[in-house]
Amino acid sequence: MLFVWCVLALLTIVPEATGTNAGVKVKLTQTGLEYSRQIGIASIQQKLRTIKLPDISGTETVHPIGKVQYSFTGMQIVNLGLPQSALGLVSGTGISLSINNAFINLHGNWRVKYLRIIKDSGSFDLAVSELTISTTIAVMSDDTGRPSVSMTNCAATVGKVSIKFHGGASWLYNLFSSFIKKALHNALQKQICPLVEDSIADMNPHLKTLNVLAKVDNYAEIEYSMVASPVISNTSIDLGLKGEFYNIGQHKEPPFSPTPFSMPSQDTNMLYIGLSAFTANSAGFVYHNAGALSLNITDDMIPSGSPIHLNTRTFGVFIPQIAKMYPGLMMKLLVKTVKEPTLTFESNNVTVQASSTVTAYAIQPNNTLSSLFVLNLEGSVSARIYVTELKLAGAVTLNKIDMSLAKSYVGPFKVTSLDNIFTMVLKVAVIPKVNARLEEGYPLPAIGKMQLINTQLQVLKDYLLIGTDVQFTG
């Protein structure tokens, strides 16, 4: 019956909301932030390796030699390390990043000319130590409803600069090495914060891969845009996503709104995703309006060894008028919802209630249909929901059905006599088809080449909670 078919739409559980209430919530914990720190530091380190120090040249008067022309050229970074770093949350502000005891080692060439004709050259090694960087990163929503980051302030301090010359008359440089150190010190310090800012800005193209509008099938798509700016506390970054199902190309709001819900204060996993019942129910609204929650059931969907088949002979045992009026004919059942189904989350329990009609037809030899009766059907199923890769999937089992006669074209009959037939038909013909679709899954909010690991799912009152760790590939 269709009430089961509706689950297909319902378990499409993903987001949510009208107004400012989120149907889906995402919480990034300090544990997740630590993983982000590792990725971020690797990015900053790569950026700092692009530091370009300009050639330095000039003339100094060195007694008793006189004027000495010098130049430093070809300076290249040979080693760079950021051994100590920390990423923290600043409530209401953003993310703080601090890097301490960083170091940069460079190698270059020197050349001098003095007494007008004497030339000499060699190489040098430059060591920068006790380098510190501190910056604050703002987290916000861009104009597409995706998260974005930007640097709000930065301070960089170059602690020590030492230089060692090799070859030739390198002793000359010791006479004015302090000048060279200062020039290199200033050149380094000017470049660090802009490069850190570039590294932070480089995250935004990755954040823009958030699937804010994910196609589900030919009927539906899910919107995961942010409904408000991120909420930053001392322990987590919380995002509210709209996460609502819509008919493709037609964003019509359902006649109900998301109910506010609060995420638990768990921090074992990197990431927590809360999926509200509103999300699933918006799916039911979408699929019902699209006419997708209907199903034709024919005898070829019944196992050949079944004692019950969709024909007037089987039904004639319970409704003799059918066998008399339409002897030896096959039958077809059409089930469809009369309103959007309703999904409910309770602790460790997911149920779906649906109101449907079932219309029975006799199939004439010329394939025309003769109406037999119409039943009102109230039913419920239980659902098992699980996460597979980046999708939410599920499977359903039938709980119960209640039937009443809406219209009969073959005279009065006792509806309860059909309970076993319809229960069997649902179990062998409809539920396997629904479960096959649910097994394909429905997309969760994701960024780039994200993988979920160590994933756990809990069914709580009014929402699902997914706790997971994350890895990025590529």
C-alpha cells in the first residue's frame, strides 16, 4: 500500500526549515577543529614556502678599505617548520590560530666589489627562528548560503635572524651584517600575514562545494543552505541548515514549520549532524504533491508460490460477488496517499503514519479496467535508518493496517475478511520495492571529497543524531 511507499520519501531524511529554525543542524567540535588545524597548518606551511625575498644590494663604507659594493641574490627557502600550533574557538567571534617557535632556513649567494677592482663571492645561510604568528578567523555565511571564512587580524613576529657566510672574503659582511639582517627581517615580516590570509582564503573554494541544493531523483531535491550565521561557542561551531525537500524547480513551502531542537553536548566525534522530523515530513509533502506516492500492484509482483494471487478467484473466496460478476479475470490494485504521510521520531523508534486509498480493478480481456471497490487505508511502518558513505538509507517493516470501505461497485462485503490478503500483498510486493529504493540512500550535507568514518546514529525525540569523524581525500 501506498502508505508504505510514502516512506520512500520520508526516509529521505535530510533537512528543513522555514524562517530561521533549522531542519538540519551541524556541530563541529574541538576534536574536529584539531583535524582542521592539521590541514590548515599544512596549507599555511605550503604558502610560507612561497616567500620570495628580493635581491638586496648597496654600498657601504668600510674602513680602511673604503666603499664596498655588495649584493645578496638567489635567496631560496631550504627548510621551514611550524612545530607548535594551536587552534581554538573564541565565543561569538571566530577561530583563533597561533603558531609558535616556527623557523625558516634560506640559502643564497653573495658578491662584493671593493678597491674598485677586487671582486669576491660566495654563499650564505640565513636562519630565522622564534617566529610567531597569531590570527583570528571569522566564520560566516556567504550569499549562496554556504559557510565562508576570512582573516580578521594577524600579527607576525620574527624573533631572531642569523646569517652565516661561506667562501671568499666573507669577513667583510660581518662588518655590516646587522644591516643585512634588518633588511631580511623586514622583508620576511611583511610577507607572512598576507600569505597566511591567502591560505585562509584558499579554504573558501572548498567550502563552496557544500551541496546546498542536492538532487534526489526526478521528483525532489534537498536544500542545505544556511538559515543564519554560524553560532560559535568555546566548544563548537554550530551551523543551521535549511535542509528542506522541494519539488524540482518548484520551491513550495509545506503547511508546517520546523520545530526547534537542541543538539546534545557531545564532543567525542569531530562532527555531529542533527536531522529533524521536519525534513522527512517535507519529503512526504513533496512526493505526495508530485503524485509520486502511488503504486500499481499487479499479480506479477506476487511470488509464484504464494497461495494468494491478484485475481477474481482469490478475492471471490471473500467477496463472492466478484467471482460471479468477473469470473477468471486478473486484478490490479492502485494505492495512493490522500494526504502527505507523517513521520515521527521517538527514542530509538521511527514510525510512519499514512492515509491512503486502495482501488481494486478487474482487468478485462481487452485490458480495460472494471472498478470493484475502494478502501480507506490507515497504516504504519517502523523504519531502520543507517548511514552509508555520504547518504542516509533505511529499511521498513509493516506494523499494522486498518481498512474501511469507501465505495463498493460489487455490493456490500465485510472488509475485515481482506486483512490477510492486503497484509500479504504489502509484505511481498510493496515493502521490498520500497526498501530497494531506500537502500539507495539520500544525500547528506557534504563538502568536497569528504568521507565519514566511525559513524554512529541515534534516534532521539523529534530528530536523528549522527555522530561521525571525517576524512578528506585529494
